[in-house]
Amino acid sequence: MEAVANTVPDGHTTVGMRVQLDHLVPSAIGSTVTAEATLEKIEGRRLTFSVSASDDRGLIAAGKVTRVVVDVDKFMDKCT
């Protein structure tokens, strides 16, 4: 949500649509993993992010995540 805080209007949120992630190398047990998401593209309601995860040895995973902006009330009505 921090990556889109200034993009998503009040009363709206994002929901996941697609995750494409390559796991590149293992991370050692007990290591600290840091994840990053950068908003790369906005196409209508569709948001595309570049994502990565790193540990103290470097990059361990990278990919793209696509999310869609939805009206919270309308979305929740469909869930019940």
C-alpha cells in the first residue's frame, strides 16, 4: 500500500491479479530478507510493479506483480 499511497483514491484499494516471481538463490535460515516494490506502470485501473527480495548476500528473487484498483464497498458486496 505504501507504493500506491498517492495513487489510490479514498474508498478504494488494490487486489492482486498476477504474480510473476523468479526465485534466484536460496536465503540462509535466520537471514533477514528485505522486499521492495516499485510502481512501474499505470494502465487504467491496472498497476504493474517491479518487485525484488534481497538478503545480506544480495538479490534472491525478482519479478512483476499486477494489481487492480477497486472500490472497496463494491468489491466487498461481491464477496458476500
